[in-house]
Amino acid sequence: MANSKDTVYPLIKEGKLPRHIAIIMDGNGRWASERGLPRMEGHRAGANAVDKVVTCCRKTGIPTLSLFAFSTENWKRPDNEVKALFDLLNIYLKKKLNTMIKNEICLRISGDTSRIPEKSRKLIDSAIQKTSSFTGMTLNICINYGSRDELLCAIEKIIKNRISSGDIKKISSKPEWREIEENLYTSGLPDVDLLIRTAGEQRLSNFLLLQAAYAELYFTATGWPDFSDQDIYLAIMEFQKRIRKFGGLNEKNKTMEKIHE
Ligand code: IPE
Ligand code: IPE
Ligand code: MG
């Protein structure tokens, strides 16, 4: 059988792995509607997919995995759906903390946590504290996250730091990219190499726009609840085929240039 789990994995094993995979986990609602189920059931099935994908990325040796769990725009959804999503997050954190510890996964949260329900915040704080020393993989869950909000918060932090430094010249000087980066929620994480969106939409929906400046984009029609190990491997296989240039020339072009010199 072409491209089954067992045939794809050996293919990606020898190639260069992305240092940072970011996933827009979309399509829970449609997955449920297609089955005549309430949207909530789609989110529940989506939480199981999270579990599978985290385990798969850890086993495969992906250093950083970012998951878009709740956007700054998702507050527009009905209150009962928002509540259900945070309830699922609480269940996930309670159920998976020991697995994270066992697998040496370091949990990070990107987003404005001040607005998220207190119970979730407490569970998050405790899980972050208990996993902060681990280096097996960083799991960066993006909650109440939006790139525009992240940038505004970074600017606010920079202004505050500059004012408190008391250095008049520094206050109005043009920031370097490093200063912005250090004040993003994702500070210290590598740039996104591979950005995956499920369920057929081909847009970024305010997700890691700066960090994904040179990410390879991969869109799949598979809805998030059906996303499996094989889908991750296929995305990585596609990533390994792409030629990344970062605005420069790739190796083949450079050689051609030399020949014609
Ligand atoms: C993704 O699934 C989960 C969240 C955005 C929290 P959706 O709920 O967006 O599913 P669709 O897009 O309605 O199918
Ligand atoms: C993006 O999905 C947010 C998450 C996956 C958490 P949405 O379903 O909210 O995005 P749009 O509204 O289709 O752009
Ligand atoms: Mg959606």
C-alpha cells in the first residue's frame, strides 16, 4: 500500500526534520456536523487527535510543536462552545500531565492568559512549573492567541522596559528585530519551519504570522479529528522535498553561478 504509516516513516527518518511544526487544528465543527453530532463532539474528537499528534511528534524527534487551540477571535463563538473548549483543555491538562512528565515534554503557553478562565489558568501554571526543566520536546499550546495581539503586547513590553531603563536615547530608537522577538509570546522558540492547517482552509487566521515568515505551508483536506501519525509523516515528507532559500540562492544555483564565473 502506497504511503501507509510503515512506508512513509522510514522515508522521513533519514531526512532533515523541521525544528518547529505549528498546526492550525481546524475542522472539528464540520467533522461533527458531517456525522450529525453536536459541535462539542467534534472538539472532543479533536482533543484525542492532539494526544496522538503530540506523542507522534515526540517519538519522531520534533523539538518544538505549536498547536493553535483558541484564537483571540474565537471569543466570538457562543458562550457554551467557549466554555466547552476550556473544559476540554482542563481535562487534557489533568489527564496528560503525567505523560508529559514521563516523556520529558516542556509545556509552554502562547497567548494572553489574563482573559482565560481561572481554573484553566491554575492548571496551566502548575503544568508549566512541573515541566519547565524538560528538554525532550517543547509543546507550545496557543490559547487566546493572535499574532496582532502578540505584537501589540510586545510593543507595550518594549516601551515599558525602555522607560524603566531610564536611557533617554534608547527610548525613541528603532528596535532591532531581536528586541521584538524577545518580547513575543514565543520568545526563545525557533522560527516555524512547517505550518500545517487541516480541514481544507488555506489561510493563517492570525496564527504565528511573524514566526512563520519563512515557514513551509502545508494544507490538507483532512479534518483535525481524523488527523493521524500518517498525516504528520506526509507533511514532513512534503517539507523535506521543498527547496528553502530564505531570500538567497539554493545550493544548485550557487554551483551554477560558480561554473559561469
Ligand atoms: C477548530 O475547529 C477548533 C477551534 C477553532 C477551537 P472549528 O471549531 O473551527 O471547526 P470548523 O471550522 O467549524 O469545522
Ligand atoms: C483558527 O481556526 C483557530 C484555531 C484553530 C484555534 P478558526 O476556525 O477559528 O479560523 P477561521 O475563522 O476559519 O479563519
Ligand atoms: Mg474553523
